[in-house]
Amino acid sequence: MKTKSLYLAALIVIGAAVTAVGKDEPSGAGMAVVAVKGSEVVKVIYKGESAGKVKLNIYNAASQIIYSDTRNSVDGFILPLNFSNLQFGEYTIELVDAAGAKAEKFNYEPATVTNNIHVSKIGDDGKFLLSVAKKGNDDIQVKIFDEFNNLVHSSSKQESGDFAQLFSIKNFSGSCRFEVTVGAGETATFLF
């Protein structure tokens, strides 16, 4: 029994020593491509292991170089790139440093237009203010339901730009729900 315990303890000690010696220090080098939400800007984030020159290449879907630049880097950089004058599609960003080449593909897509929709309750007498901050000429559909899920109001308007309207619900008591749809389907629901 002592012999088995001694062998087991020796195996544990040897295993721990091999594990501790065998670990490599993780590399802090790398790159990332991050699209800035709602814009045509893409940020290239680079972290190098040492100071030196870094070459940046941007390739289109046909693997043709559309932009190239060389910069000196101490240990890394964040570089914003504006793609507004380029066609939508797949691009490859490549960084070449002393350690080798790193590449990352991404899809450049049009920025989506978001609408800010808000409904607020004004006082306790059934008045509500709807405001929509938007761009373009879109339909705005408003549906108001009572606490029993009965439709008490429905309207549709076509407005360009920002829009606001005051709603007064007669005999308001309890809760209600607003469903506001802008354009082709962006819907917001508000519970009161």
C-alpha cells in the first residue's frame, strides 16, 4: 500500500513539473478588424511583439490590392479606415510585420438606418406623447390596445423626417400597449 501511494505521489509531482516547464508564454501579437456600427468606418487593431515596420494591404473580392501603406509601429496601433467610396462586398485586410503576415476578411455592407421611437405618458389623464426621430419618407403605423388587448386606436401616416403626436385616450384606466411600426417593419412596443 505504501509503495502504491509513493508511486502515485511521484507521478503527481512529475506531472506537475512537466506541466509547469512545458507552458509557453502566450503571444500578445495579433490583429482584429472591427466595423463601427452605423458608419462606413472599419477599425484595424494591431498588437505587435516588437517595434518595426508594418505593411497594410487591403484586397477586394477579386484579390486585387486596392490600398497599401507602410507604417512604423512601436508595439501596436488602431487605424480607422473609411470605406465610404468603395463598393459593398467582401474585403481582406492584411498586415505584414517581421513575424509574418496576418489577414482577416470582412463584409462591407451599407449602414442601416435606425429610427428612434419613444412613447411617454404625460400625467394620469390618458395623454401620451409619441416621438419618432428618423430620416426618410416612411409610413408610421400606430396601434393602441387596452388592458384586455382590445384595439382602441389605429392610424397610419406618411411623414418625412422627425415626427411627434399627442394621443389622448378617453376613459383611460388601467394599462395600455402602444405598437409603433416605422417603414418596412421596425416595430417598437411600449407598455403602460
